[in-house]
Amino acid sequence: MQVFVNGKAHTVPQGVTVLQACELAGVLVPRFCYHDRLSIAGNCRMCLVEIEKDRKLQPSCAFPAGDGMRIWTETPAVKKGREGVLEHLLIHHPLDCPICDQGGECDLQDQAMVYGGDRGRYKEYKRAVEDKDSGPLIQMIMTRCIHCTRCVRFGSEIAGTGELGSTGRGTNLEIGFYVREKLFASELSGNVIDLCPVGALTSKPYSFMARPWELESTETIDLTDGIGSNVKMDSRFGVPMRIVPKLNEEINEEWITDKARFSYEGITNKRSFMPPEETASLVHSTHKCLALESKCAILSGNVSQETTGVISNYFENVVLEGPNPTGRNWNNTLFPIDFTSTFKCNTCIEDWESTKVDFILMVGVNPRLEGALLNARIRKRLKKGNCPVVSFGAPISTTYNVITAGTSAYSFMNFVEGRSSFCAGFKNAKNPIVLVGPSLFLREDGPAFFSMLQTLINVVPNLVTTMWNGLNYLQPHANSFGIMDQGVNQLGVVDNVQFKTMVQTFDATSDVPAIHITSHVSPEISDNTLVVPCALPAETGGTFVNTEGRSQYARKAVTNQRRVFHDKAILCSLVELNGYKDAVKEYVLGIPSKEKQNIDVQCKQHWYPKFNKTVVHNTPLRTWVDNYYDTDVVSKNSPSLSKVAKAYKKGIFGFKK
Ligand code: SF4
Ligand code: FES
């Protein structure tokens, strides 16, 4: 349809609002409450425009555009109307910009420059609102709130927790938690900091740390889970100050998890340190240990592709450390790493919210804790209706309705063998999805689960076809997929090991002499272990592949303050001293292919034989995450996340596994 914005004709799609039509026409309309990804509230009235034949100014965000509509955004009446709105908003807004963390990136400040007056006409006392305490992450200074309700809508629509709300009317209106002191119980809570157009909700760890114009911003990726969200790391003088999201519609849209946002504190906290000369001499004196016959290396899932390349070329048996923070390694000797589709999230992350997905089956996984942004996509899909979510495993607290069909391995086996009331629905689904996590394959009977999944692929015709692959493996760490893709052996137990090389592992204990190449000090270190400090990817850069097989480069964003070596450089020195020259590997950055060619061949013909019932242990299925804020070394060392983790352990958080 055609609309006329400020006299110029533009073609816009049916169903857009006047504000969206103006945006499509390249005309900016000021707004506070409107946000592209939230429902329309229409309560701030900053977006007033003039529409032909309408006697009053109209809020453009809530007014549907019509064919032939004539809209004016810059008339004197519009300007006067917006000035009036702003004057009202500023009546109760404190004039504390010099001490407000939003200063310099505040929508209210910006718009006051255009529509604000140079003096107020309000002579009475300003109202004051008591600040709320929402925990260690979000600073709430509620006198600054302009009641746009973006945070409330984010809580109920995206995060799915619905704890924030408004109480009172008129001048007594307040945004809060209903219950007085309450943690914002969402792993996506930090996004309200970006959404709040004023300084009412700001980052607590970043309070009074820096001004936005002092920051140097680096586009990079989040390394705290297997999703690979795009972020910007802001630093001042090379010191990390904050992390904010970077828009990527295919992965994280414009949200990030709290771990992604606040883990930067762990980059500088409790770092292991050794002068470079001492590190060099330690490496020199210990290199012979690597020449021993029986040796192994244990990598965490957060090691970059480049570092993995060095070590996998040198060692015969390299073990990828499992996600279990207690140090249990992968026990999946038969893990089929020959075919990437067997250890990958085959359904692209953005497709999870598509209406074509009509059945979601989860087995021993809690996406809210293991991949919070994937969970947000599932929630979006469910809001569109007609998609049951059935889970096998301990009852989980997600942000949508999940039917728990069974808690034990036997219940899932019965489902696979067709003895469950959900079988018919799953079999008849056009685009079903199965989501499994690493916890299944950490079990003693892990291989049986591969066989059960193989059976599902064979009996559910639409699960894996040439056009659709609904088999999804949610990888736990930033580069778990990449490491497996490099063919690293997944040997849970490497027998007769005389020496271990551990790289960035969560668990620092070892039963045999070991080198632990690590960025952080660990209190649990064994006496027989030499610690070699190393740098983090944020200080050196590196390639990481997320759970859907998307390889991305994490840029160097901060200064390597302690001048510690890159883990790759340490390993290169060790292997070179043993006379081994590593061929430099190049990693091609790539996005996952939406072409699902030959996936059926991979999954259907080259996997597991029929499973043997007798090897299945009837033990409960559960997620591997014990504590959401404590799953990688950097997050674990972030003081703010540790405080939330403690609160969560005490049960204040209200999560259930
Ligand atoms: S706290 Fe911020 S986001 Fe929430 S209603 Fe107030 S101004 Fe809007
Ligand atoms: S942006 Fe339209 S009323 Fe707030």
C-alpha cells in the first residue's frame, strides 16, 4: 500500500503501524515505549504525528497505517505536542544526569535536546520513588523511571518470568516486583538495562565505572555457552568495562544472557600470573614429560580452534572435558564424531521459532540453563500455538509449559518403542524436533541413547529428511562443537596415563603429574600439577564454532595486562621442544548451511545399530548444569555472577532444575 510521509509517497507492507511506515520511509520518529521486539503499549505519547483528516495528534506506534494515508512528522503542531509530552515526563524526572550511568546514551537526554525547554514551569516538589533491590546485577533507581513499561513487557513477553509490573495509578504509579526485595529471576534479566530508555535500570557492576564516550568498543562473541551470541566488549585503557549485545538476527537477535553480559569481570579477577621468563623456563624444563609414551591432554570446551589444532596434531588421545564441573570427562567412547550432524544443533537457531516446527521433544536437557537464548526462541514458537513440548527428565522450570512425560531412562525407552501416549503426535508431526544435551552421553549407558535416537530417526519419518533435520544436540561450551569437529577423541578414561596436559579445564585436580595451562587460579589444584598461566581469548583472539556449526572469530578486545602467553604459544613451545613442527591450520569462518543435503544419509545409514534394552540403566535423566552462573572458568570468577550464584544456591532465585 502507499502512504505519504511529509508529502512524499512510499510503498509499505500491509499491517504496519504509522511509526513503522515512517521508519520504512526513512523518517525517524522519537519514541520511548515502542520497541521492535515488544508488544505495543502506546503509553509515552512521544511518537505523536499529524495524520490528515484527524483533528488530534496521534501516537504513531499504536496507529495502523492505511492506504493513501498522509502523515506529517515535522509540523509545528507535532513539535508542540512532543514538547508538551516531554515537559510532562520531565516534571518528575530528577535532574541528575551528571551522576547517572545512562548519561551520554540516554534517550530522554537526547530528546530533551530537541524538544525540551530551557526551564520548567513546575514549581511544586518532585515526587520521589523508593529504589528497589533486584540483586547484584541490576541497579534500580526508580525516581528516574518514565513508566514506558518496556522492562515489564520484556519480563512477561521475552524472559517469560512476569515478575516486573506496575502498581498504583497516576502520580503514584511505580514499576517494581510486587514483592518488596526480589531477585529478577531470569537468566536474561540484564537485557532490561539496554531496554530502559532512561537511567532507571542500569548495570550494577558498571556503576560509576566509565562514561560511554571513554569506551573503546570491539565486536566479538560470547564464550560462556554453546550459542555464540554476538556482543560488543567495551573497554577503557584496555580494561574490560562492560559487554553489550550486538544485533545478529540468526543467533541472539538483540538479547544476551546474564552470563554473557557480566562475565567480563572474570577476565581481570583471580588471574594466574607468572613472569614471562619463568613461564619460558618452566615450559623448557617440563617439555620432556610430553615425550612420555603414555600421555594425554584434556581440553575444556572453551579452548579455541587454533589451540585445539596444535594439541590434536601432537597427541594421539585428546580428551574433551565434559560439561560436568565436578570433573567427570566424557564417557562416550563411541561418540560418532565422523559425521557432524550427529553432534550438532541441526535446526538453525532462528528456525526454532518458525511455525513449521510442530513438536518439540527434550531428553535430559534444560534449555533454559544450557542455552538460554535457544530457550527464548522456543518460548517464541510456543506463543504462536500448536506446538507441544514434551520432556523426558527431571521436571524443569522453563518459561513455557512443558509436559513431563517421564523422568527415567526407561520412560524414554518406552517412548522410543512406541509405548507412550505422545508417540502418535510425534510420529505424525511434519517438522518435529528432538533436543538432547551432553548429560545423556555422560551416563554409563550413553551409547544406548545414541541407539535410541537412531531408532527414533528410523521410525519417525519426518524427523530427518532431505529437507529437514530435527535432531539437535545442544553443545555445552563455546567451542565444544569445533573441538569435536577436529576429530578429538572422546575417551572418558585414558588408561595408564603418566602425564596429563590440561588446558583451561574447569577441574584442576589430577591423579598423575600434570601441567595445567590456565588463565585463573584454582584453589583445588593438586600438588603434582604445575600451573602455567595463559591468556584468555578476549586478550588474544581465537576461532570458535557454536552448537549449530557456525564458526566465528572472537576478537582481541582487551589488553593482556599480565603479559601472560597465549595457550597456543605455550603448547607450540612444548611440542616444538619435542622436535615436532606443527603445521599451521587455517580455519575458515562459516555459517551453518541451510541446505540439508545428504543429512539423511549421514544420520540414517552411518550411526548406531538397534539398541540393547538390557544396557539401559533406569536412572533419572537430568541436565548437566548444577548452577547456571558457574559453568565456565570466566563466569565462575566474576564476583557479581558469584553473588547471584550464591543467592541461587540458597534458593532465592526460584529456579528448579
Ligand atoms: S524502569 Fe525503565 S524500562 Fe522500566 S518502565 Fe521505567 S523507564 Fe521504562
Ligand atoms: S512510542 Fe508511541 S506512545 Fe510511546
